[in-house]
Amino acid sequence: MKQELFQVKEPKHYDFILLAILGLMAITSIVAIYSAFELITSENPTMLLMKQIMWYILGFIVMSLIMYLGNDIIYSYAKKAYWFMLAALVYLFISKYIVSRFFGYEHNLPFVTPINGATSWFQFPGIGSFQPSEFMKVILIMITAGVIDEHNAAKVIDTYESDIQLFLKVIRWAFPPLLLILVQPDTGICIIIFISLTVMLMCSGIKNMWIITGAGIVILMLAGFFYLYFYNNALLISLFGENSLYKLDRIKGWLEPESDILHTGNQLYTALMAMGSAGLSGHGLQQYLVRIPEAQTDFIFAVIGQSFGFIGTLGVVILCLALDMKLLRVATLTKTTRDKYYITGVLGMLLFQQFQNIGMIIGLLPITGITLPFISYGGSSLLSYFIALGLIMNTSSKAKKLSDYVYES
């Protein structure tokens, strides 16, 4: 009977709170994209809105399928999915760095279309785009959860050598896709993967000295970077190369947005203007005073702020916190260590994206291409989140069944 509790294939207990949060996020996303109609220039706004609705419907269907199959079956296919996505990333790499260089930069492999200089997507006529890196980040969290669980189950004592073995096991899986994603280039996804896996390792039982040392290295690197940025910019450029100038422009646009509002500081300046002018309740649906760039994706939070003011942005923050607290609650209730590690990785991923996206729009952090989970437009990212939460829905169900079993006993 105990074995059945941890192999729930068709959950009888649905997490209606989690479903309600996702439902509210879906409504928020759809309303925000609708409100951004006058700001969207890259695509037909109505078609884009219909696609987002379609992706949400498909996402809930995928979540339902995962709940029916059960986590054990999904985990058993994680490594196969890894190799499939890795092959897709290699295909994109060949298109960008081999085909285009031998046959001309205007040539690409079939179904590959660079967007804004990045070769990250497959384009399928009549279906839409597909971004393998979005799914890879969830797959790596699944695989890493299993690696940590197996490693901890096999080790006899905690040693530095054991920790190093764990690091090497995780790096073996993470390094190839990270490298292929980095050269697309898509630094944002690489940072998300690195943060989520690092959080999992920090919670895996490794010695505290690793965490202290890692934090010290990060602090020293940041201090060194900003020292060179302010006092020896020429040396900084020589260290990172001329190709990094656009990244340094982002730092300048973050620290000094008003110094160049038409170029480096334009995105942050317009976002602050949009939100700062909205007041308590905003300008209203589809009303705007400032044109916001990438309104449906990176800057969807600014659109909400301009349309619905402080009340609207506060509502989004509350929704994000509600989702995070719910996942944390499930992680504390489940008795399966693999699921704990998995939820930790997903929670680290979501928290970082939420903090980074909202932080960059209000000026706390530099502008990046990281979107707001479940709110920003994007089919691949939305489906990847639903896959991630489908597993957590099953974990929540198992935790509920276990607590009911213990209570009845």
C-alpha cells in the first residue's frame, strides 16, 4: 500500500489552488497582451493574442497528460528528451556556424530563421516557432534532480571529494547544452539554467564551504567588473573584446538611462516613464503615453503598469509570490527527495526570472532578454513551464494522499 502512495498515476486530489493561480496568470497575460495592441509592431496583434490563448490551452492539456501518466514515466523519458533537444541545438549550431559561413550568411538549414541576430528557433509554417533551449532548461532540472538523488543515496559520508564528484556529474549533463545555447547567442537562458542548477546543488547537502567560496568569488568578480567599468573602461573592453561593447552599453543604459535616452538608455527610460506616469490605477486598457519596446515579451510588466498602474503591478507581484509560496509548500510536504530537488530547481528558475524581469523594468537590474514567466508572450517558454508544473501537480497530489493516509491511520 505504501508503494502505491508514491506511484500515483491518476491523481484523485487536484491542487485547485495551483490551478487557480495559473488561471489568474492566464487571464493577466491575455489582458496585458490585448492592452499592448497599439505597441506591437513585429506581428499582427490579434494573431499574436490568439496564439497566446492557444498556447495556454495546449499548456493545460499537456499538464493534464503529465498528471495522467505520472512522474515516474516522465522522468524515465528525461534522458531521451535531453538527447533529442541536444540534437536540435546542434542542428541550430550547424546552421549558424557552418552552413551560413560556407554558403553565405543569408543561407540557413531548413526551418531555421535567425531572429535579432540569434539562431535559437525553428520556424514551422502554419504551426509557429519552437525554441529547444526553453525545454532544455526544464529537462536539465529533471536530470539534475535524479543525479543528486542517486548520488546522495550512494554516498557513505560527506566529503569534499564526494561533492566534487557530484559537481562533475552535473557538469557532464549541463555543459554541452549550455555551450550550444551560449553561442546562439542566448545568454539569458544560460543564466537561468546556471542559477536553477546552482540552487539545486546548494540544497543538495554539499558542504557550506562551497557556498561561501562561490558567493565570495561572485562578489569579487562583480566588484572587479564595476571597478574596471568606472575607473578603467579601456582595460575592461580589452578583456572582454570589442564584441562585448553592446553588453557594456546595457550596463551604461542601466546606470545612466537619461544620458542617452535615444540609444543605450531608451528601453529603461521608456519603461520608467510608462510606469511613473500611470499613478495608482493607470491610463486604462489600450491607453498609452509612451511607446514601450518588446511590449508583449520582455516589457509586459511595463505594459501592465502603464495600463493599470500601481494596483495592476502589485497584483502581478502578488500572483508571482502566490505561485512561489505554493511551490515551496509542496516541496516541504513531499517526502520524495528527488521531487524536493526538482521543485527547488523550478522554484529557483521562476524566482530568478521574476526578480530579473521586474527588477530590470523598475531600474534595479540591467536590461536582459529574460521574460516574465506565465505573463509574457511565448509558446515554447509557456509550454516548458506547464511541463515543469505538471510534474509538481503530481507531487502535490502524492503529498496530499500521503498526508490523508497518515491522518486516517
